[in-house]
Amino acid sequence: MGSSSLPPWPDTPPAHGGVVLRAVCETDVGMARELSTDPYVPAIGSLPVNASEDEALAWVHRQRERHVEAAGFSFTIAEAGSGAAAGHCGLWLKELGEGRGSAGYSIAPSARGRGLAADALIALTAFGWTVPGLFRIALYIEPWNVGSIRTAERAGYVREGLLRRHQEINGQRRDMLVFAAVRDG
């Protein structure tokens, strides 16, 4: 799938509740470094554990290329009032030709507990429904991750089942719950 198969970057940043989703930029290095201190975030993405300034900057640059590479849309979750970076989310569209996408989200430890992840997922999902041909967005969540399960449910995602030994994380095959949102109509 070439980059022409993805719609252009949104002119109006997706937003809901207390967050705005914006392009990842170099000023997000501090947020990326904070995310890298969470033991789980580096295990499920490309951000190194306890990232240095240079490693976090390289991660920022990789996120900025996701749309160009037709992988999907990579957003910084920014607080609506202050614009402060609070986390990261993405809408991944490698299966767009089949009408499917997946999403992910992470909130920096200092910004957790305020509902920002659910707001971001609601904004990301609403944006997803503007993508021509996208009819289903899936989330893959480990069964122990109660906070992420709660976020998915608050954002209207429905638990569909358990995928046994679905994904390798830190060298081990892990079970994943699948949650999904499906476009009406």
C-alpha cells in the first residue's frame, strides 16, 4: 500500500474532552522520555527503556514518518487547555485495504488517572471513521491491564474475545484480549 492510499493529515486536529491529538514534534522529547520509564511501554513499541535525549528524539522522528510510510497516523495526546504533551496514540492502517485498523495509546505516568486516555481514544476513533474504507478498529490488550480495559470500555469498544498466545512481548508469547469498535452502517 502506497502513501497515496492514506488520506491526508487532518486539517483540524481530532479532539475530545480534555485532549487534542496533534502531530508528534521535537518538543515531545520530554514526554517520550517519561513514557520510556514505564516498564511496559518500551516492551510494546519502539521507544527504548529509559530513553536518552537522542533516543527519544529518534523515536519522535520515527513517529513523524508513520504517515509518510503509510503505516497510519501517529499523534501526541496534548492537554486541551495547556497544549502540554500527555501521551501518545496511533491509528495503524496496514490492513486498510480490508477495512481494518488497530489503535494504541499510552499516557505518561505524570498525566495518568484523569481520563485522558479515554478522551484520546474517543477522538482517535471519531477520526478513524473519517478514513474512507475503514470499518473496524481493534485494540489488543493483555488481560491483566485493567486500566487499558477500562479505557477501551469508556471509549465504547466492545470485548470480543481472547486471543491465546497472540503476541510476543519481551520474548514471551502473551494472551491478548481483543476489543473493537465498528463503524455504523
